Amino acid sequence: MPITRIGVIGAGAWGTALAKHLAEKGLLVRLWAYEREVVESIRASRENRLFLPGVMLPRSLAVTNILGEAVQDCDGLLFAVPSHVARPVLREMAPLLSSGIPVISATKGVEEDSLQLISQIMDDVLPRHMRDRILVLSGPSFAAEVSQGQPTALCLAGRDGELAAAFQAACMTSALRIYADSDLIGVQLGGALKNVMALAAGVVDGLGLGHNTRAALITRGLAEMVRLGTAMGADPRTFYGLSGVGDLVLTCTGTLSRNHTVGVRLGRGEKLETVLSGMQAVAEGVRTARAALGLARRSGVEMPIVQEINAVLFDGKSCRRAVTDLMERGAKPEKGIA
Ligand SMILES: NC(=O)c1ccc[n+]([C@@H]2O[C@H](COP(=O)([O-])OP(=O)(O)OC[C@H]3O[C@@H](n4cnc5c(N)ncnc54)[C@H](O)[C@@H]3O)[C@@H](O)[C@H]2O)c1
Ligand SMILES: O=P(O)(O)OC[C@H](O)CO
């Protein structure tokens, strides 16, 4: 199946970086932006000044505000809008889609009210026969670095192995290596939960705690991710791959992470509302923290770090108290349930 035309839905930093990558590979790419200002900025200066400033976009990359134009005559769609607007955008897209068009989610999050992953929202909203045409792309990837052509590795999961292999080949270059997978749930959970752990790692850094503390946080954070994932039917091995450990390490240690940055500012004593009010970009971990706690309760799984970061974010708990409470929990075996 030749893949030559791609629609990219969402012109935030990630959608724009992916669109640039694919256009530079020679694919015909149409990028849909929600804001008129983004379309005007790209048309006038080949730059997405709002969400990916300083990155020149190829002339071949077309941009539009009209969803119908972006999805028309495409061999596949890359979906990269933040999770909290995924459902309304998918609802608007659904009647415009040609039968059987593959849709790849590059969004990392869990819907707060329904506790659904993006592929599950797609299952709900898109026509039934498209179930096997849904794929997810995840892994350690700061948009800014992908747009600079820094070597990056991702994973692409889908129920249909042949389809995943076709998109793997279509999107790979010497700068972007993609591994195929079939664990839709595990790949999405890794990408969503690591944002919550990145907030917590940022808090640790903002409090001025040391390398020991951050390493403990990352490792025990991974244990929580594996526990919830296993309870939800994911393959635990997925969490040791790019979409799990890979993205967890990147986001918990990389200063480019928006989630980590939010955590640092909380750890330094700023209020969540103040931090978020000054941000144009999304830090998915804030909403996902609540959703992760909901999933943990529903699955009967203990997630102490998730619980403490929720208390810091939404109940006014002090960051220091949260760390102390995590440290003073009862003695546990390392491979036990919590
Ligand atoms: N930025 C990255 O490095 C990166 C890398 C991998 C994955 N992701 C994931 O990609 C997804 C998108 O993040 P991003 O970084 O591209 O976004 P961003 O934070 O750069 O920009 C915000 C986006 O939200 C869109 N938006 C706001 N309100 C909207 C609405 N009502 N309807 C539709 N769109 C609306 C904006 O148009 C813009 O595309 C997130 O789930 C994120 O976790 C981001
Ligand atoms: O900047 P963040 O924290 O949203 O992280 C971006 C990507 O998800 C990293 O893989």
C-alpha cells in the first residue's frame, strides 16, 4: 500500500515537528491548525511562531484551518491534538473520513471523565470498521529535537501488523527510527503516565533534592506504570521499551519537558494556577494525574506517587510533605504490589 499523502491534525509543537519531518521525507503533507493565527504565521513566514518558534518549515508543507481539507484524499492521518480536545476534534473529523483511512494517534494522555485512552476514544467516535485502522505513535521525542533532525527512536503500535509496518517504513529516515509493536494499551499508557512521573521528578528537582531521589522516583514510578498497565491488560515488557522507560527517562531528566518544568516550579513553591496561566503549551501530566488515580482505583492498584502528586496538584499538599509521606510508608518488598 503506497503511502504518499498524510494529513496531520493538530499544529502544536508535536504535530508541526512531525509534519516537517514527513514533508522533508518527500510525503505530501497537509497540516490542520486550530488557530487561524498559526495558519497565517506558517503561510507568511514558514514558521509556527505560536508553538514551534525558530523552526523553518518546508514550502511543500500545506497548512489549513479547515478539517475537511486536511483529511481529504489522504493515505493516513496523524492525530496530534492534546488529549482534552481529542474527542471533540475526532467527532468533527468522523463524518469527513474516507472509508478505512488509517489514523495514528501521537497524543499522550487519558481523557479525564471517561478514563479512556485515545485509541479507546477513537473506537467510540470513529466508524466501527475503522477499529483495525487505528495506530499509536509514542516514545522519547521532544518536538524541538525532532525538528532539528536529532536522531530519535519511537514505537508505532497497531492491531494490524501489516498496516503498522507500512507506516513504519513510510515515516522512517536516518534521523527517525521507528519500532513496530502491537500493544496499543501499553504504548499509550507508557506515554501518558510518564508525564505524571515527570511532574513528580520536576518537584524533586524544584525542591533541590539529589540524584538519589530522582533515580528512586523514576524506578518506583516505572513500578507503578507496570502495575497499572498489567492490570489493564498491557504487556509488562512494553514498559521497558521506548514508550515506557525511554520516555520516562527523557521526560524525568530532560529540561525541555513541559511536565518536568511545571513540577520544578511547583517544587520551588509556585501555585499550579500561576504556572499554568502563563503557559500556551499543554502539560498533559496535570490532567493525566487525575485520570491515572481514577484508573488505579478502578483497577484496584496502588500508585503512591500518582496519589501524592494528585495531593500536591489539587489538594494544596506541600511538596516536602508529599516526599516525606512517600518515604515513610510501611516497609515493602521491591517486587511487591506497592
Ligand atoms: N511537544 C512535544 O515535544 C511532544 C512530543 C510527543 C508527544 N506530544 C504530545 O502531543 C500532543 C499535542 O501536544 P503539542 O506539544 O503538539 O501541543 P502544544 O502544547 O505545542 O500546543 C497546544 C495545542 O493544542 C491545540 N488546541 C488548543 N485548543 C484546542 C481546541 N479547542 N481544539 C483543537 N486543538 C486545540 C493547539 O492548536 C495546539 O496544537 C500532547 O498529547 C503531547 O503530550 C508532544
Ligand atoms: O514536554 P513534555 O513534558 O510534554 O514531553 C514531551 C514528549 O512527550 C517527550 O517524549
